[in-house]
Amino acid sequence: MAYATQSDITDLYSADALYVADRDGDGTVETDAVARALEQASDEIDSYLAVRYRLPLPEVPGILRQIAVDFALYRLALSRDVLSDEHRRRYEDGRDHLKRIADGRAALHMPSLEADPDGDGEGDGPTPVVRHGPERLFSRDKMRDF
């Protein structure tokens, strides 16, 4: 499942951003190349998300759409040899954010993941952090007389 479409690229950055998808220089965007780049971007995103989330996601958060667009434009610019510092920076920023999500230092906000529709205590979201455990065997109070 692709996290973004060609129309998302034009919505975010305008149609001018698709100059990187004009491989033969005739002024026409090659939609197959755009679709391939978006699919590759989604695959890369999934490689980070699979650590914490069950895939496929039930919905696409805006941050993933943005990252997918930036990754796709980066790949298209690389293949056409018109890579700019802006393309590279957006790619690296997106990759760093995905690393934070995979490490648990950031999360995806999706109401459908946070809800527990079955009521079984097991939502589809990330694994919760355990904050409580059994009572300590050796504490200051228990060891005071020793």
C-alpha cells in the first residue's frame, strides 16, 4: 500500500516539484516512474514501522504521507541526477523521524490504533511500556535491620 499518490506531491509542493519525473526531458511527467518511487518510499517506511506497528496501517497519518512524498522526490531526483541539498535534507529528516518512531521516541497519532474496539485490552497500537512490576524483594525498609 502506497502512503502517498502523485496528487499528494502536487498538493504539497505544486506540479513544479515533478520536474524530477521527466526522464526524457519532453516536459511530460512519467507517471510510472512516480508510482514506482512512491511504492519504494512506502516500502522503506514500512521497514521502520514494522518494528512497532502491525502493518498495513488502517489509515495513513499526514506525517507518513509527507515522508513518502519526500522519499519519492529524493529517489526521482537521484535517478535523474538533479539531486539538490533540499531533496537530501528532506529525505534525511524523514528518515530520522522514522528512526525515532521505531525506537519509541516518537509515535504515530491515529485514533483507530489508540482505540480498543474489541474491549479485550489488546489494541492494535504499539506495545505499551510496562511501568509497574511486582513488589521489590529488597528495599530500604526491608533491609533496615540488616
